[in-house]
Amino acid sequence: MPYYIGDVIKDYKRLVIRTPEDFEKTGVHVKIKTRVEDIDPQKGLVRLSDQSSLSYDILVMATGAAAQRLIIPGADMEGVFVLRNLTDALAIKSYLNEKACRKAVLIGAGYIGMEMCEALRNLGIETTVLDILPRPVIRWDAEFSKLVLEELGKNSVPFLAETKPLAIEKGKETRLVLKTDKGNLDADLILMGVGTRRDMTLVKAAGIEVGASGAIKVDDRQRTSVPEIYAVGDCCEVFHKVANRWIYFPLGDIANKQGRVAGQNIGGTPAVFPGIVGAQSFKVFNLEVGATGLTEEEATLHGFQPVSSLIWGLPIGRPMAKGEKLGLKLVADKASGKLLGGQCIGEKGAIQRIFALSVALWSKLNIEEVGYLDLPYAPPFGGAWDAIHICAQELARKL
Amino acid sequence: MPYYIGDVIKDYKRLVIRTPEDFEKTGVHVKIKTRVEDIDPQKGLVRLSDQSSLSYDILVMATGAAAQRLIIPGADMEGVFVLRNLTDALAIKSYLNEKACRKAVLIGAGYIGMEMCEALRNLGIETTVLDILPRPVIRWDAEFSKLVLEELGKNSVPFLAETKPLAIEKGKETRLVLKTDKGNLDADLILMGVGTRRDMTLVKAAGIEVGASGAIKVDDRQRTSVPEIYAVGDCCEVFHKVANRWIYFPLGDIANKQGRVAGQNIGGTPAVFPGIVGAQSFKVFNLEVGATGLTEEEATLHGFQPVSSLIWGLPIGRPMAKGEKLGLKLVADKASGKLLGGQCIGEKGAIQRIFALSVALWSKLNIEEVGYLDLPYAPPFGGAWDAIHICAQELARKL
């Protein structure tokens, strides 16, 4: 008899299952606001915070990851948020509506920072982004960060580089003030988008093996080191096909796939999760930004000899282009000639290229082949030589 | 000493090489408005229409294909056009400007018909498309043709199905009248977009082998059956990686790649053209339409056992979607489980999917893998389960 232990989000209108009762109707028993205090794999038993315990034949760890909060004074004040799940989003929305917010500060210029600055600007809120690092979206090439920076500028979002938050206090003009090593920032709302953390206490106590990344080790069927215990999603590792090793890469689409694979295996239809190539994307105002595979730094760490090319091309055919830029960077391995990674940025067509490059990485294509890929050419969607071909051919000449 | 024989387009402003003299500066001798009457491979000689002849060490056949004109009375009247090259395009543009055209009829509902009806409507010209076939863009699934038909309707372009042009005559209200088996159509301009034809007389006389498709047979270095004679572009065949055979597939991006490969081989840097997967696309008003690989009919012809799924999904994440449709059809082989083809249509994101599927076909992925591809998920660009995953998983269940 399946059990679900955790919180059930009641406010998500599209979900058919909205309440514990809805869940029960599906034959799944639900215990909300209940913690698992201890797992006993020998007895097949979980002990719960309500003093009861549950026996299991199969246990699935789907504990995810939590959004990190900076440990600075005032980090828990009203108006200071993280954004991880729907509950967080709804809390932010209510706060914005109720408190007539005029100014927001986003700590961290990663995905959350980029996506939220657009959302907040669209609501007419003065928004500032800061980061302890020298540039936004640090995983991307510095040339691409520069374009993101320009896009922030065009949309009146100041970016404060190498700025360290020190404390949050009550404000005068605004509800809050963020004190940093570069001065004070007024804010009605402060959002921390500074990564995730996982609590592995329960996992380790149960004797479930944790990988080098600090997340739960699983095999390609999502089984942990402990028989009858599976793990899926942001609490576990995933196999990176390009790096050829297990890493931590917590993204929602990966979690979905892992859940399906675990479910199939538990249900008796053996299934294997083939792994990932590290595809990711975000939109910030009018820019599409995507990456897949390994960066040069990551490739070096994983023992490759990365060589790269970066070109500025056109997202559509030259006769139709109106000044749109498309930046594309490819990384290949000098030893094997294989494509290792790609990054793309532009007002249009960037994600289109990352879609293709992700499949090229999946299939372990070499860079010569990438230079001759048959892509669906028509002027509204690219040139007869696509940016992918041009960049790959330039890179092939460097190998 | 390289020679170029043929017409040089003088009106293309972006070309650095605009005149025979420009060409000469690059060290290439040019003979324009000159026909090759005969090729003598034994002597390495081409005889020209100006009575002179030229000797060669290497000969490249880049004779392309010509646009077909229907053989009906009046097909050569002023105001009746085909659209193959820039000269055609400029002639159409001049005619439209000078003759104050109000009405156009497009014969043929393939690429040319679809792209030109958009261009003509944008100029405010009343435009009708007709075809002898029952629906537009016949290579696409009937459900997708229906969406194209709706798009034509939204843009006030009537489509006349199963209509046979019989003759073109001088008109009264308009410059011309097209007589068909379904009645007469007034038109100031008539455009025939009914495919291409090739004249193989010269080729056959020279003893150059012609493939089953009727185009010049080449190997993967673009060499013909005759030593020192290469062929590239719309006059020759190309290797289709999915069909695993040489076929005729005349598209501009393929011609570009073949030219590069031939040039490298001639220049002493051996290069191989890896082939194509049949990727193609066009835009008609607000619809992106793409296809790659084989249709079910083609797959059957080539000895596969095609199984297909067609889904209507979303081009972007559900919470961001505003009613945009995305149609995706995948074809796989029952015997091998391999992906054989894909078609996609929608207001946005259709070509993005065809980019990815083209690389999947290139890499001979099976449909199970396609169902788990790692694609760059973010709500502005797709769902956590992309339409590709959903369609591939549905199809995998049918195998």
C-alpha cells in the first residue's frame, strides 16, 4: 500500500490531487506535515515524527533539496525570501500584493536571479541584482555574461558585482535595508537565489551510500546502495554522459525522468535512466540563454583537453536578419575530437541550437560531424550554413 | 587555372563578386552566357557554344536544376513566372512594382507556394493557391496540412484543391486569366511552383553515370563515375543516412556542403560528405513547419516497418502557454526500434524540435532513447517533459 510522506501543496489549481483526501482516492495514503525521523532498512521500517512507524517493501527517497539561505543577521526577517517551490512563489506573490513593494534586491545572479528580475521588472518594481562573483551567470563564457549584463542594463536592472551581503535590517524609506561590503541597499523585498543545500543526516544514518558529490548514490535504475531503497530527484546523483561519471545536477526535468524510471522498476517493468548531458536554459527579458555539456573548466576537471571556439553569427538567414545577434561557443576534446559542450545566447534561436547540440552530445558526435549536421534550413530559422556548422568547422581546424 | 562557366548574377548587392571582372581578380576566369556543348573526358576538354574549347584537369558539374514550367498554352506569357534563382526573384519584384498587380495565383502548394503567398499577402496582393493534389504541403501529415490550410484561411488566401491548370490567356479585369478544370481565375501574376527538372543530355553524352533518381551519381567525395569529374548541388544525388541509400534531395544547404567537400578534395585535403537526414523547413505566415527523416510512405518504400504517433502538445511550459499549439509526429521502425522521421508544426518551437530530431536521426537513436533525451528545459521553451519525450514514449509503447 503506497504512502506519501511530506507536504501536499494545496494551492496549485491545475493539480487534480490537491488535498490529502484527493490523494487517498488514488489509493495513496498521505501523511502531511510528518517527518521521517529514522529509517531501519533491516526491518523495512520508517519511524515518524508522530511516534508511529510504517513498514515498507520499497522505499523511495524523493526528499529534494532546499534553497539555501545566507547565514547573515536578519536573514529570517519578513520580506526575505528564497524561491524553491510553489509555496515560496505564492508567499512572494502575496507579499508583493499586500505590501505595495517598490524596491527589490536579488542576491545571486544565477537562474533564480535572472528569471526573477524579469518577473519583478514586469510588475514595475525597481530591481537590483548583486552577486559575490564578478559577473552574472558565471557558468557561461565571459562574452555571454557581458550580453546578459547589457540586457539587464537595457531593462534598468543594476548589477552589483563582487558584493557581499552582510546583514538585513529594518529600513526607513523601505521595509528593509541590505547592508553589504559596498554599502547599503534599500529594499521592500529581498530574494536569495544562492543555490541549494541537502540534509543527508537521515540518509547517512540509514546506511545509504552518499556519492562524492554529497548526494545519494544511485544506479541506472535509481536504486541506492541499500536494497529496496530507491532515490530520485534533487537528493541523488545522476550520470553525466559527457563527463562519463556520476555528478550532482539538480534540475526539474531530470527529476521527472528519474521518477518515471524508478516507478517503472518498482512496478516490475525494468527501465534504465540513460543519463544526462547537462542541458539547461533560461530566459532573461529578450534573451534566450542555454548551455549543454561541459564548460572548458569542467572538461579540464574531468580529464579532457578542451579546445573552444566562440562565434557571433545570425539566428536567421542574412537577408531576413535585422541586427539580431547569436553567440555560440563550442568546446571539443583535443585528444578524441569529440564535442564536449556548447553555449548559446541571443534574442532568438539560441535554445534551438542547444536542442540540437544536446542530442549531438548524447550521441557522442565528433566536432567534424557537427560541422556537417543536416539541419532544417530555411531563412526564417537560420543560414544555409548554420551558426552550429560555422563554429564547429572553426573549432575542427584547431584540433 | 580555374574557369567558371555560366551566368553571373550582377544584381546581388551583398556579393563581393558581382561582375566577370570581379571574378577575374580572384584568379578565376569567367565565361558568362556560354553553354558547354560537349564534354570529352578522354581528352579532358569541354567544347563551348562560342566554338572555343577549354582543357581541364578537374571538372566540376554544378549545373543545378531548373524550375519546372507547366506545359499549358500561355505558360510563357508575360506575368507568368517560376521562382528558382535571384534573377527570377528580381523579375517578379520588378513586375509587381511596374504593373500595379492586385491579384496573384500560385500554382503548387509546396514550399514555393507557401513562402510566396506570405510574401504576396504582405504586399497587399489578393492571392490564391491551387494544387492538383487534395491538400497543401502533401509531404506532411494530413492533420498538419489542415493547420496550414487554417493558417491560409486566417490570412485570406483561398486554397483550391484538386484543381488542374489548363491554359493561361489575356484577361479583362486583370492582365491574365488562368483557366482550370474548376473554372477561371483572374490574375495579374501567375507563379508556378511545381518542382524542378534536370537536363541530363550533356551528362549522359559524356558517359557520366546517372543514378536511379535521374540525377548524377556521386561518391562520398562528390566524385562522379568519370575520373576527374566531380558533381555538387541539385544536379547530383546525395546519401540519405536514414534511408541508407542515395537519393535526390535538392536543397540549398546540402549544395553548399557538397561544394565545400568537393573543393577540399580537389584542393588536396581529402574530405567526406557524411550525408543527410532529410531535414527541411518553411514558414507560412505565423506557422513554423518542419520535417526530417522519412515519412511513413517513404519508410515503407525503403523497406522499413513504420509505426507513428502524432501528438498535440505545447511549445512552451504550460503555466506560460497562451493557447499555442505544437503538433509533433514521430515515425519509428518496428523491427529495429530506430527513429525514422519527425514532423513538427506550430506558431513557435517547431523548428527547435526538428533541429533536435535531425541530430537524433543522424545518430541513429532508437525511439526509447528519444523519450529520455536531455533537452534544455525552461518554461519559456518547453515543458519538463518536452513534446519530443511525450510523443517518443507514446510511440515506444506501440513497438
